[in-house]
Amino acid sequence: MCGPRVTRRPSASRQRRAVQVARNISQVARRQPLSKASASPLRARNVLLFAEERSPTFAAVLTAWTTAAAIAGVAWTPPRVLAALAGLGFAVVLGVVTNRVSARWSSLSKSTRAGLSVLSVLMGVVVVAAAVAPPEASEIAQTVSGPGKPSRGGYGPTGSERPTLNWTKNKIGFLDGAHFNSYENTPYYGNELAFVDAKRASDSDYGGFQDRIENAAGRYRIRAYLHNNAADGVGLDARGTTIRFDVPSGVANEFGISGLIAASNSVPSQIYDVVELANDNRSFDLDFVNGSGRVYSNAHPDGLVLSDEIVGDGVVLGFESLDGVVPAGFEHQLLVTIDVNVVYEATSSS
């Protein structure tokens, strides 16, 4: 014969757990139907449920974080910029979902909401890590492997009138229009702001150009470098591009020859640089060699002849032809040269 059934009383720990479950159900039910909340009541303290319960505010914060991180990373070079743009794109998508369709956020599944939130955080972390990473060794090596050109004074404009870029940090270029010679630390030329230099015309070796010539004597080749620093392949051609050299007259122990590059749509509209020829022992003047103006490019490696107005009102340049159009990119860079003679002042014999 069976005895009466004994009903065990729940332990204190089970009672506390039941109370906690009830509280969790009550909290979640305030935000969504009980049928959904009761599925996993014990996850109220879990990260996924945290993201779910606080979705509008939490996702908005994540969107702002990812957007800021992406914008900060855009200034860096590929592949960093690709990660930055991916983060920015994801932030925009997430922003649309959370800010414009926030009323439908709760209709998404819990795993979708949690996945979007977690992915936003991870994307932001990746973008920031890529942006703050130091340049790779190969990038640093590139900046010193070319002929180089040291920084010097005499060029302009500077400051806020002329934005500049550092090649080690941004290899994409400007996105707001044509900019001439505003890169520093390039492997091709060094500091582009100092774009006018000189060497003896008889020197046929590669390189050898200098910003200042001491003990000037004989014939010199004056060179101007021109590079449109806009982003390549997006139609930011420089138009109406011109150049002129200012060869001073008179007799002195030192002269500065200025090169001035301008375009109708460049920022700024005109830039300049100066190369110096000096001789402390003898006074001299400068004589431009008529017919010596040339422009060289990948399209015209043997050069195109420029008129003598290059030392007057200026001449029109161009890459394919002398039409004023200079596309962006190093493959479209130009080199313009003229020759001048150093003529010593006649000395009287006693």
C-alpha cells in the first residue's frame, strides 16, 4: 500500500532564481510581447539581450563611433582606406536602419539586431587599428629611394592658402579639385613644393639639380616640375594650365629665377618657387637663351618646343598637347625647362 505523496518545498536558491526570472520577464515584457520575452528570460543580463533591449540608443552610439572611425581612417592609404570606406559604408547602412526605420527595429530577429550591433563595434575597432598603425617599412623605404629633393624656402603660397599632403600617409590625392605640387616626401621628387631647380646645361647625367647654385658661371638649365595632385581617375583634370619664368635683369652677385604655375581651376590658382644663382666673387647678369623652352612628359618624352613667351606673359602647357589640360596622377607629370647664360660684368683693365 502506497503512502501519501510528499511534496518537496523548493530550496531557497530555487526560490531566488524564480523571483529573478519573474523580474526579467516583467522587464522585457515592457519593451516587447511576452511571447518573445519569455523565450529566453535568463538572458536579460546577456550582451545580446542588452543590445536588443537598448537598440535605438545603443545602435545610434555604435553608428556614431563607426562613422567617426571611418572618417579618421580615410586619410590613410590603401589598404587602410578600403577598410575605412567599408566601415563608413556600414555605418551609413546601420544609421539608416536605426535612425530612419527605428520603429521597425524590434521586428528584426534578436540575432540580426545583435549581429548588427556587434559587427558595428568590430568594424570600428578594425578601422581605428588600421588608421593608427604606423606606415609599413616598404612605404617608408619608398620615400627615400628616389632622387629626392630637400625642403627649402622660397616657394609659395603656404599655410591655409595651400593645403598639402604627405605621401607616407595619403597616396590618393585631393578630392576637391586640381592641386599642383602639394605633396611632400614623394619617392619621385621628394618635396614638390620646391619645384624649381637648376644645374649646368652641359650636365647630361640624371639628377644633379639644385635649389641654389654657388659660383655660377656658364650656361644653366632651369627646371620646373609639375604634378596634378588630385585623385587619379575621377576627372579632376587641371584646365587652362600655364607656366612662366621670371628671369630678372640687371647686374648683381645673386639672382632668384621664379617659376609660376597657374590653372583656371586649381587650388590655389597659382603657385611659385625660386631657384637661386649666386657668385660672391663676381657680379653678373642673366641672359635667357631664345628657343630653349621645352616641356617633357610620358606622352612626349623628347619634348615639345615652347615659345619664348615662357619668360614673358607665359605659355600654355598640357599633357597630350598644349591645350592646358593636365590630368591627375604621376603618369601625367610634366617637366618644363629653359636655359640661361650667366654673363659676367666686364672688368676694366688698369
